[in-house]
Amino acid sequence: DAGVIQSPRHEVTEMGQEVTLRCKPISGHNSLFWYRQTMMRGLELLIYFNNNVPIDDSGMPEDRFSAKMPNASFSTLKIQPSEPRDSAVYFCASSIPGTGLFGGPGYTFGSGTRLTVV
Amino acid sequence: LAKTTQPISMDSYEGQEVNITCSHNNIATNDYITWYQQFPSQGPRFIIQGYKTKVTNEVASLFIPADRKSSTLSLPRVSLSDTAVYYCLVGDKNQGGKLIFGQGTELSVKP
């Protein structure tokens, strides 16, 4: 089991550029979550999908952020245009169906993508 | 969603038992209590989950009093590698995966 795989691990980009973060959930997990972590705001849930369908995107900060899940094994989080205040660590998590959606041993986080916008 | 309060930081020494208490005064009947651990440059990792009384696994114990308004994560005989941030979360399995992380407790284990 390779766990939740995120790429890239680090991304440095200039303000105004488009940034795409990628996530491969654990095979068989049908829920996928995108989080953002900063020193000021801690860990925030941005959006989550069930069976590839976005369920709740109320945490997405603004229209510059968008997320897609074209199939069960891949998701992207896109920021266009990027701004310095978007600098953060972005985590993807996935969970096992039927084990309950409130965390638990089947709710697994990736190692994150550290984004720096200069 | 029930709000949680836990100490911002704690210090300990290797070999000691560490107890981190979390307050959740407005916990709801269907809410579970879940603890996560996060090392630098890594995503949070599940430690333990419980509803009432005591839960124990190979990593930690979770003590929950009868009124469930607080819970205590107990780490036996900590080592340097237990230095991390520990998060207490409270919520309902039906809330759709919304794990709401507070500020967590930064545990520092010294030699």
C-alpha cells in the first residue's frame, strides 16, 4: 500500500502563475479531501469528494481555487492566478467507504505539497 | 460541530507518561472523539478514537469520563520520536468527513 500520493512535494512559483497540485488516493477509497495548512489558520478543509463528485466546497477560499476528480484514482487542486497568500502546505486525504467519515484509521493523509508563491 | 480546547504546548522527558487533555463541553450525543498526530513535513496520522470510557491500542490510551465533556490522550513512556503536534477532534460520523482541526498541542520530548 503506497498510501496517498501527492505531487509535487515542493512547488515554487511566481505570483500570477497557474499552479496545479495532484493527488492519487489509496485504491478502494471513495472519499477524497483537500486541506490547506498555514501557521496562521492551521489545517483547513477546502473541499471533499465522494465517488468523484464534489460534496462540499464551502472551504474553498475564492474563485481562484478549483478542484476536480475526473476518476477514482486522481484529483487536482488548481490555483489560477496564484498569490503570495496562497503559500501553504496542501494535503490530500482519502478514506475507506463504510468506515464512517469522521476520521478513524481508514482516513489517511498524504505527505503534502509545500507551495511557495513569490 | 463541537469546539475543542487543548493546551498549546507541553514538555516532557524520555520515558515519562504524557497526558494531554482536551475539553469539548458541547459534545453531542452522536459525536466521537478522535486524536491525530502530526510530525513536521508530514500529514496528520490517526492515533486513536473513542466514544466513552477507555480505549487502548498499541500506541496510546484514550480516557473519556462519563459526561464526555473532556478526554485525555495518554502516551506511555514517550521517546524523542513522539515529539509532534497532537490534535483532538470531535464530530459525528454523519457530518461528511469534515475533520475540523484546532490548534493542537505541540509536544516536545527532551532527552
